[in-house]
Amino acid sequence: MQEALIDKVSDSDLGALVKEDRVHTSLYNDEHIFKLEMEKIFGRTWVWVAHESEVPNPGDFVTTHVGLQPAIVVRDKRGTVHVHLNRCRHRAATVCEARKGNAKGFVCPYHGWSYAQDGSMLGVPLPKGYSSDFDKADYALVSLRVESYAGLIFATFNDEAPSLDEFLGRAKPWIDLFMKQGGGYPVGTSGEHKFRFPGNWKIQLENTTDAYHFPIVHKSFLNSLDAQAEELFSFLDGDGFVEDLGNGHSVMVMIPELVDLEENLDAPIPERFKELAEELAADYSDEEVRRIVRAVGGSGFNLNLFPNLACSMAFFRVLRPVSVEETEIRHIAITMDGGPEAANRKRLRLHEHFQGPMGFGSPDDAEAWERVQRGSKAGPDMWIMLNRGTDGDGNGPGGVNRGDVSAETGMRAAYDMWKRMMTA
């Protein structure tokens, strides 16, 4: 099946669909290309599957997907995290339907084949029905290669893929900066908001590195803020930037003074956080209060990790391709694991304000994404333009691609990686 698909569209055909400043509309709505993406991208590179705080104890698990394939992320009794395909080796039934939980192992509900946390087979009912050479070692759950960095767990089907360290490369220092929003506590996940939109997954991939749309699409959000916060989020005329970090990753710095949350802690506390600071002052030192309050507001940048994770100011945004014209989005709230209840409460209220189901951000973004998908049906031979800020390509520090905060540098970075993987 895989060879047949690859034969139908040649590498040169695929490569011609991505130019330096534009991509062809067919990347949004061609079923054939979508199937190839699942094979050549999601089947071969590192895909984010969970945060370590979601599986802190032996037996803890969450179910997820790697591309289109259902999977289980589970920590075994020795503390090792495994990622298994969620499929019984007998007749293919899923062995776990819960979103998350704690289990000693997994049992197929169809015929009772059972598996340990590490994926090894424990047993089958009525074993005398099988031939004498039946070996349980041949029927373990299919496991993926797993590595993690700073609490982010990734998995890949590809044993030949470079190490996760190499894949993340210049994105790692930005991940370290992002995790400072723990305010001195480990970063933890605290619930999520999940929804689908009728559009291709790459429309969402582009969005997290697109500041250009912010004052247009999110005008209602800006109008809901106090004057001080509205000025903070009016960043298009500021000193922010977008930088290509290699391997499809990019960072979009919107508020430079909030890149390192542990710098300049003596700065005045914003008006909207003063009530929280006063509450924390009863139990924490002035330095701790300032560090925690600074962290509550989140980082001043969005980090895009190709192909499916964005570390976006104060939450994780995870995309899952469902079909060529349908994508699932998860917004996972981030809090301080073991941190002050008041700080985490404030953090969740801020998250709900923009990204929650009744917030200002998600509905506005989703409508824009849906309209892009619908509009792409007009003029099927036309191109999607990504030419904003091309004069910054090759002109950043050390010759990297870097444009101002409204540049489409991050999108070009992602599509450059798309082209490399699809034509490899």
C-alpha cells in the first residue's frame, strides 16, 4: 500500500508544490497528499504524545494518536514510559478505550488477550487451542521508540530517525525558557479543551506562528482587556521576531521582555496581578511572589515544534490530523505542579479567557481556519502565499532566517521541513 501511494505522486511532483515563498493549494485538500503525509511525516519523525505530568506514577496511562494510529502512553512499574499501538495482536481490537487512568495492564475485551504495562503478552484464554510453537514473545503490543526532553514525551515509528536531542536542536533552549513558567515548581498539565474544525492540519500548524492575524481576528479579545494588557498584546509594532530554528521548528517572540520569566523580577507588578500578589504575600517572600506572578502570565513567545506541538505562551496546543479536511485540536492548560492554589486558579482563568470553550481566542481562530479551507476550493490551481518577511531570510544572527514578528518565517520553516520529508 505504501509503495503504491508513493509511486502515484513522484518526489519531484511533491517538491514542486512548495516554493520559497508559497505552497500549492492542493496541500490543503488533496486526499492523496494527506495519505502520503501520514506515511512520510507522521510515520517517520518524532511526534509529541504526552507531558510527563500526565503519567507521573507506575501504571498511569493516557491514550492518544500518532498520526492516524491510536496509541497508549503508559509508565511501567520500573518508571519507564512506553508508547504502544492501541491494538490487540489477535484481531486488532483496541485494548484501552479510556482517555486516561491507571492500570496494571491491558486486556482485549474481544477474546481476553492480556498485556503488561511494558507491552509484553501476559497470556491468552484457552491456550491449548494454539499449536505447540505458539510463543507469547511473538505477540507483544507493537511499541514505538520513545524519548523525552524537559518533560515533553515524543515517539516515533522510525528506528533510524536521529535522536530527539538532534531533532529538537536549536529549539531546546526555547523549551527550557518556556518551562520557566512553572515559577520555581514543575510544570504540570491541568485539564484540556478539545475540539475539531473542518480544515487541513497545516492550517493550524501555520496559525501558531502567525502574529499578522492577531489584531484582526482577535479584536474582540483585545477589547476585553484592560488598557495595560491591551498595550502588552499590541505587539506588531514592537521588537518581536520570528526565527527559523531548523527541522521545521520556529519561535515567534511577541513580547521580548517576557522571553526569560526570571529576568528583571524587580519590574512593577502589572495592575491585573496586584490582587494575586497581595494574596501570595501572606505566605511567600517578595522574591517568590514576583517569580510566581511573572510566571502566571506565561511566556512572551510561541514555540512551534514540527509537526504537531505548539508551546503557546501559557498552554500546549496539540494538533491531530483526522482527515485531509478535518483536524482535532487540544488546548492543554499548564499550571504549577504543587504551586500556590491562588496562582494556579488565576492561571486557569487567564487560559479560559482566551483558549477556553467560551473564550475569545478559539472560536475566532476556528472560524478563520474553516474559511481558509472553504476558500481553498476556489481556484484549485492557485497558491497560498507565505511571502511576508522574506527579506529576513538568511539575515538573522549567524545567518539564520529571522523576520519581524509579523513575518511568515515560521511557516516557511515548516514547509521546508515538509518538503524535505515528503521528497526523501
